[in-house]
Amino acid sequence: MSQEPGEEISAQLKKCGLGLELNSDFEAFYVTNEKFVQSFGIDLVEYHQQCCLAEMARLQRDRQQSAPSIDPLEGQPSPANQLLTRFHRPAS
């Protein structure tokens, strides 16, 4: 789940070979979830959500690191622009 958090839980269980001997995906999820909770104290849905949030945070961090640096806006707006914007680049 931590490697591919966007994938459905049932597909991930099948990839791991969990619950293959059971009759349905629901039964496989139920049995695996019970064992997961006993082992880690968190259910599969919560863990899956945490993996998704962690992946989003990693993507956001990577995007911010690769974004070009933008000079901060500073100075006072001209009287004509004062009502249009709070930001103004200093006159060159």
C-alpha cells in the first residue's frame, strides 16, 4: 500500500496473495483486516488513507523543490493600482 497508495485495497490484497483461498473479496478483506488490526493496531482503510496522504505530501514537496524560485513581491502599490492589488513589484 505504501508503494502504490492509489491502487484499490482489494487489488493490493490479491497482489500480496492474501485471501486467495477465500470465496469473495469481501471475505478476504475482512479476514486480512482483522489480522492487520491485531498486528498493527490500525485497520487497512486507515492505513491506506495514511499512505495516500503521505504520497500527496511527497508529491507536493517534490513539486515545491522543483518549482523556480520567485522573487517576493514588495513595495507599495501605485495609487492607480491600490484598489486592484495588495502586491506590487518595486519600480526598476
